[in-house]
Amino acid sequence: MQTQVRIIGIAGGSGSGKTTFARELAARLPKEHCEIIFQDNYYIDQSARFDFDGGNVNFDHPDALDFDLLAKQLAALKSGFPIEIPIYDFATHRRVAQTLPLVPKAIILVDGILIFHPEKVRNHFDDLIYFDTPEPLRFQRRLERDVRERGRIAEGVKAQFERQVKPMHDQFVEPTRCYANTVVSELEEFSPALETYISHCLELIASNR
Ligand SMILES: Nc1ncnc2c1ncn2[C@@H]1O[C@H](COP(=O)(O)OP(=O)(O)O)[C@@H](O)[C@H]1O
Ligand SMILES: [Mg+2]
């Protein structure tokens, strides 16, 4: 019998807790039945335009992303076909030649700030979770992460937040909150939401057998 694929979209601003939630959920489900797809893999090649952090390339605008490909690949998974996830190299701003193969699984989590924006992508989600985390906390988390993990300097992170992250969030990310069937807006809501989705996903996996 063909696997019935359920796709759960996890959206919200940068630093809102999406990836933490997606990874914790995936860690509590059987590996063979769950996979995470990251919006970041779908950046369009920006090597010709990139100048500096916070410069000409606006990584927070929907046009920076290949949502046509993401929509096509989510449709393929639902129809039972394997896909090849692109890989974007943040150092060179190019899509590399290799891809990540993914076979259809019962639970596919999609993590990204803008994934509820294009209708063609949004229509594929069976569940939509939005992390509505206050801006000061999102900024603080992003600052710490980018300095710690991405070798960025605080001034650059701050400038990019003001120039791109915040305006794009307000224009394109926050307005998609209305599509969510689960909104997590307080830190205390994180664990209950996680437990709810673990049970829900385990039921879906069991009903697939
Ligand atoms: N519920 C939470 N409680 C405490 N810290 C959290 C929580 N969710 C996320 N964080 C922390 O906030 C930072 C950003 O979270 P992350 O999941 O990477 O956000 P996003 O993927 O939405 O950009 C990480 O350092 C993470 O450990
Ligand atoms: Mg993330």
C-alpha cells in the first residue's frame, strides 16, 4: 500500500523556534516515518547579486526562494514519488550540484519563515503551525545564533535585522499567521503543542500501516 503523506508546515519569524520544534518533534517519531524539509534549501542562486550581508540580496523576501520547485516537490511526495532536495551553499550563494534524495514518508515537516506565503505551497499543508514569538526575543535569539554559529558580527546582524528581517517579517511573514490552525505565542505553549503533535503524528503513522 502506498504511504499516505501528511505535510505539516511550521512557519513564523526568524528566531521564533520553528527549527527547535521541528527537530524535537522529529526526534520523538520513528525515523523511517518522518523527515524535515527546510525552506533554506530552496534559495535561488544569488551568487551574481550578492555583495555583503544586509546588502543587495534580500534573503527575507519571497522572491529569493524557489517556491515553484518546493510546491512541485510537495505535490510529488503526496503522489508517492521520491524527490531530490536542492542544496544551497551559504558561503558561495549557489545551489550546488549535489541533491538530497527523499522518499515519501508518513510525516513530512516543512520549516520556513515564508512557507505560508505562496498559495501553491500553502495548499499542500495538512496542518499549519505558526510561531508567534515577540520581536525582541526573535532578535535576541537570531543575534546569538548568527554570532555563535555563523561567524557573523553583532553590528552586521543588527543592520540586516533592521533593513531586511524586520520589514519583510511585517510585510510577508506575520500576515500568514491567519492561515495557521495552531498558533504558539507563549513560551509555555511550546511543550503542550509539541506533545499534541507527537500524539497526532503517531496516530497518523499508525493509521498508515
Ligand atoms: N521554547 C523555547 N524555549 C527556549 N529557547 C528556545 C525555544 N525555542 C527556541 N529556542 C531557542 O531560540 C533559538 C532560535 O530557535 P530556532 O528554533 O532556531 O528558531 P527558528 O528556526 O524559528 O529561526 C535557538 O537557540 C533555540 O534554542
Ligand atoms: Mg530555523
